[in-house]
Amino acid sequence: MAARRILVVDDEKNQRDILQMILSGEFDESSAPLYDVKTASSGQEALRSFKHENFDLVLTDLKMAGMDGIQLLNELTQLDSATPVILMTAHGSIDSVKEALRGGAFDYLEKPLDRAKLLATVAKAVSQMRAVDEEIIGVSDAMERVKKMIVKVSPSSSTVLIRGESGTGKERIARAIHKASPRANERFQAVNCAAINENLLESELFGHEKGSFTGAHAEKKGLFEIADKGTLFLDEIGEISPSMQAKLLRALQEKEVTHVGGTRAIKVDVRVLAATNRDLEAMVKDGRFREDLYYRLNVIPVNVPPLRQRRDDIQVLMDYFLAKHGSPARPMRISAEAKKMILEYGWPGNVRQLESAIERALLLAEGDEITAEDLPVEIRSAAQAEGSGGFKLPPEGISFEDLERSLIVQAMEQTGWNITRAAKLLGLSFRTMQYRLDKFGLKRPNRGKGSAEEDDYEEEAE
């Protein structure tokens, strides 16, 4: 594993030299250096370095001439940097540092520095990065920024709103945040809000009392209770009804829940992570999503870029899925032609679609090589078409909702309005695909009731 790059910022040369010597003297079990350390004598110099180089961690003094450590932290935040920052301070400035922690600093160290505590704090930040690397597959600059943001937000209990198109891996981001957090040893519970109707969703989240509704044969704990001390991930949060929005807001504000049919308030300590591919701001303007809930959820936003905007990750993901779905007893390679098609395809269904394509190709391939013929037809068709071919992506600035609708329509048209095949094309389950069709009011063009094509569509939809 490559050494982590650390920037040490202090206006005292002696302190910089000592820190560089201590950190540069750490090695792993194979005698490779753990840290690649660069120093800066001021906040201004540190900012200049940031504009030209990438760093995994910043270790900065609080009191410096000119720009102090907190100002540097704020400047880095303004630069949209998610690089974790550790502040060093004398005992008398602890109150200032605690304020900085609330502003996004990773941790702090008191001077005079204790060598063991210094190395332990740096190792803690690095171990969180390692946990994130294990969960999030990607080497592009865009995903490195996402990884650093995960490390930065993980120590807190603040609510995180993860945004991105379908199939970008928002649940993996949520799991990475949990895994890198102090709650890592507690439960991680996930629920797809779009896949459960309103009445059942309330029971699923908040629990119910025996006899509170038909079929409630016993008391049941909700996910807020089950995830107590841990993390609750609410996927597709933009799909919940107005009444559920009000109940969720109360649970987040009061940190307590009440069973369906019950009256007793139950205190819970849960970190809530939410995800959506919808344009929540537009929904707030249209009155379809509560503004107060939006701000309660959007304390820390994490934006996951689509695969087409991080093409450097396609090769890495391709290798990962080959190993994940392949068999050690049957090592497989991908032909040059097939690899070219994969690398150049637009991937409207993002990472989920790529995984589905690789898994399918492994099942269909004969011998020890995946060829172009083993790839889904939409990838081969895109390679043969002129221009962008295949899926034609909407213009820049289009909302997530409109983009989602466009992809659903294209997938359905490309598969002759076969729901099962279109769902596989986008890497969705049949149930989720059916939900999307209902949500957008999409129906197969009328080709005559009772036709063979109509019967085929209805068979797939059963």
C-alpha cells in the first residue's frame, strides 16, 4: 500500500523537523514507509501546496503568525477539500479547538506533544482511510474526494445526505461511513423507503404494539430501536409520504420514537444516513418535501459522481467484479475488444450495471476469456453505433428525477418494453423497476389489446 501523504504545518522550524522525523520513521511489516511527509511554514504556504498536490492528512499548529490553524481549516473547507485536519494546540486554547472540531476538524493534540499519542491519532485517521478503501472501490480524483469526505464526517454523529444517480453505490458510501465511525462495532441497519408502503414503513421504522393493526400478533421493535447506538440508513428518502416526513422529522429532532398503536416515547441514539437520487430542492419548492426535514437531513452532504464522470474507476471496478464473481479454479481474462467496449460505454446504470454486465459475461463465457459476444447487447450496440451510441445522456443541469425517467424510458424501449430485461439492463430488481414505471406513469405504447407483445409484457409484469 502506498505511503499516506501528510502535510505538517507549523511556523516553528524545530517543531516541523521533529514531526517530520517522527512520522517518517514509521514503517509497515514489510519495512515500507507508512507516511510521506511534507512541511509548510505557514497557512499560506500550505494552501499553495494544496493547489498543486494531493494530501491524505493535514497536521497543523493552531497558533501561527498570519493565518492560524482554524483559518487554514476554514480555507481548506472553502476549497472543497475533504482532507482530514488534526490541530495541535497549547492547553489554554482547547475551547477554540473544540469549536474547530464542530467545524470539521478530525481531532486535536495538546502541546507539548506526546509521541505515542501523536502516532496513535495519525494512525486512527489512517485506519479510517483504510476502512473506507476496503469498502469504496475507486482511484479517480472524484472518488478520492468522496473517500476523504467519508473520513472527515465519520467521527461525528451528524446526519449525512448521500446524493447520486441510481446504481452509483450510495449504500456502500453509507456502510463506509459507519465502518469508519466510532459506531463501527454497533449495528448498521438499511431500509429502502421506496420498496415499502407507508403503513408498513412506519411500523418498520418505529415498531408497533400488539394488536395495533391487523396482523400485529406481537409487539415489534422498529429499526430505530434495533439500530440504537449504531447507524440507520434510509435509502430513497425522497419517496416517503408527507405524513411519514413529519413523523421522521420528529424522531430526528427528539431522538425518540413511539410504536404504532403505542403512547410511550422510547429514547434512541441512532446516527441517520439518508440517500436519494431525487432533486430534493425542487421537491421542497413544489411542496412535496418538507423544508425542515430537508435541512435536518442535509447537515452533511456527500455527492457521489456517476460512473461516466469517473472513467478511471471502470478498469478497477472491472477487475474487482471479475474477482468477486469469478472462481479461483477458473481464472478469467477479458479480450482486448471486450475491454475496449467496457471502457468506452456510457454506463447509464452506473456501477450496478457494470457489475451485472461482468457477472453475466462470466456465466456466458466459454473457455478462459470473456469476449465481446459475452457482453450485454446494449454494450455491443453502443460500440457499433456512431457517435455516443447506445444510451444518449441528457444535457448538463438536468435534475436527477428527469435523468432517472430518461434512463428508464431508454431501457424499456431498448428491450421492447420487457420489464425483466430492462431491470437487468439497469441493474435493478424487477420490483424496483415496476415501482419506477408506476412513479413516472410510464406505460407500454398501445399496440392492440390481446396482441402477443401485450401478453408478453403482462407476463413479465406478473
